Amino acid sequence: MPPAQTFDVVVVGTGPGGYVSAIRCAQLGLSVAAVEDDRPGGVCLNWGCIPTKALLRNAEVVSLLGRAAEFGITLGDWKADYAQAIQRSRRVADRMAKGVEFLLRKNKITLVRGRGVLTGRNLVEVASQDGTQSLEAGRAVILATGSEPKSLPGVTIDETVVISSNGAVRNETKPAALVVIGAGAVGMEFADIYAAYGVEVTVLEALPRVLPIEDEEVSTQVARLFARRGITLRTGVSVKAVTPGADGVAVEMEADGKTERLRAAQVLVAVGRAARTGSLGLEALGLSMERGFVQVSPTMETSVKGIYAIGDMAGRQLLAHKAMAEGVVAAEAIAGRAPRPVDYDNVPSCTYCRPQVASIGQSEARARQSAREIAVGRFPFTANGKAVAMGEAEGFLKVVADKGSGELLGVHIVGPEATELIHEFAVGRTLEATLEDIVHTIHAHPTLSEAALEATLAALGQAIHM
């Protein structure tokens, strides 16, 4: 093996957390090597966030074309080609991956192709088809290897009839009928996509409601609107077996103490993700782990000095934007700065199905468990002029606040562009804005953002347009 190449920082993984941390290290004057065994951008860019959003946009266009008459448009025969939707999503992902490669080059970061393994506190061995090389980190190693889809006990994902989200963004043939196991963000987004293309979709969820981490009112609204579109939702069910056969796949489940069997052409397993921590050499170095995740300090340093972990492998919210924030914290700590730790209570949660869902902070139920007196304000998009003009008036915006101080405790949105609207409240909570601060901020008319103003007014008992 040739002598080790030396860098200030070696980053293992170039997903959202990894490439952002590498770039921030470079900006701070550190020499950086980034190790990647797939394409730059990680799961999010190549197999998750980006291609699924491209597919969801296709599904939205298909839905709009189906409603053309509502907008005074008469169409002749038209066809929605699912294979072309998949191909477009791959082109989008490819373009973004090339963009990350450009950013790495621009910041003079050395991209090392292959699988990295820690062989010492500051040594990373990289194996590839061209052989093995060793990288030495003079200051720190940043681990950013992300996560991979989980399965259920006894259920084998073959990416043919039993697929994960990774398989779903590759398969160009749509099934006639699909069972989705898991009604979190991933499961509900793919249910939306497939249903838009005419697939008979059934969603199974073990917990009592879909989108179980969201506010209960939001879950109820989404379930009602999905059911209206013909998507079957079954909650409180336990999947016992998934058996592929010559004519598709059989799903055995238990509901209300009774065993039922469903048949479909395909099953999509969307029951969460597990950190990719295996085969990295973590055990030999004695890194502290808990429930499969690497334990880190507020500066993202692990129990071994000089080794940092960010993103999905560090637990908490498994979200790309959380990983990016952690990557910046780690980079600045390594460079000797005093970064502000990530505020995990102020990380937006977004689901991009139709209607979109976004939230930040506490649900109403959680807020009411405290000793505080709570004020709640709601505003329906049916009363918002822009939403009605768009023909997207389903849903609402809900503000949960401390009644005495006006502190924003939580915000929950279901409706058009919810994933964009949430950031007014993310900034507000960062700046410790109160209900009064929001209502004294003039919101342009007509905009969807007026729903933020009106819900805040409602929390103060001053609603104008309802």
C-alpha cells in the first residue's frame, strides 16, 4: 500500500451532511478529502429527496391535467407515461449529483472513490476497484455515511416485487396494485405518486393514524383527503408476513384480533431507516453507540477525540437539512470556532404528498401536557383568496402558542406549499418572535402566507377573515 495521503480533515460520505461539512471545512482554510463509494450527494440526492420530489411534481401535473375542465381547458386523448416520469427523475438526480461534484472541485476538495473504513483514530483506509489507499486526517475525521431502508422481521426486500424506496425510484414499470407498509413521510409520498398514475394503493400502518409524528388534526385531514382520492388506508394493523409468488405478493396482517390477507402486484416497505454504521471500524475504536446511532457531543464529536459523526448516523431527526446543519457545526468546531449547536426542537418536518404537510415545534397535544396555558389559532385555506384562486384550498394552518407570553410553541400546516410556508415560523422561533410580532408583520395580499397571519390572529382572538 502506498504511503498515506495527509489532509486536515477526511470526510467519509458525501450526502447532504458530508458534502456540506467538507465545503465548510474548505471555506475555513482546511485541506479536505471526501470519501464516497457511490455518487456524490448520497441517498438524499440520488435515491431519496430529489428524485422523489421530481416524481411528486410529475404526479401533481398528472392530477392537474385530470382537473383540466375545472380550469376551462378541454383536452383530447392524453397519456401519463410512468416510465418517462422515472427517467425524468433520474435526469434531475444526475444533474444535482454533477452539481455537488462541481462544488467539491470548486472548493479544492479531493474526492476519493471507494469504501472508507476507520483503521485508527485519524486513519481512513479506502478500498476501490483500483486497490486500497490510506488517508490520514491531521485534525479530524467526519463520519457521514447516512442510513439505509429498514425492513420487517422475515421480510426480504428484493427490489422486484418487495421493494424499498430505493427500488421505487428506479422501477419504470408501475404495478396494477401496490401495498405500502408504513404511513410515514416516505410511505405517504409514494402512495401519492402511484395513485396519481392509476395504481390501486393500500397503505398499512401499525400506529393508530397516518403520519403519526404529526399533529393529530393534520393526520386526520390527510387521511380524509387520501381516502377521497381512492387510496385505502388501514391503521392499527400488524403485518405478519410478506410472501412473494408467481402472480405477485401476499401480505398477511392482523387487525382487531383477526388475520387478513391482501394480494398485490408489489409491496413497498417504508418502515423507516437504519444508520449505516456497519463495517466502518467503529467497534474497534470504541465509539459510544445507542440504539444503533453514534453518540455525539453538541459539537458533533464522538466519544473518541478527533472523530465526528453527523447526519442520520448521529440519530435524532433523519433529515437532510438537519444533517447539513450538523455538518456546519462539526466543521466550525474542528476549525477552532465556537459554533452554535443545532436546535433540534426547531427542525422543520416536511412531507411532500398532496396536500403537503409541514410542522415545527410541539403538537397541540404535547403543548397541552405542560403546565402552560395554551392558545391555538387555526385558519382554513378555503378562506384564503390565493389558495381558492389556485384551486388548492384544502387544509389549514394551525398555530400553538403560550397564551401568556405569546411564545410560538408549534406550527402545523396541511395544504398548498406547506413546505415553503413553514419557514416564516422557523425564522420566527429562532428570533424568539411572539404572536404579536407576527401579527405586526404586514403580509402581502393575496398570498398563501396570509394564512400564517390569520392563524396567528385567531390565536389572539382577533381573527379577521373567519
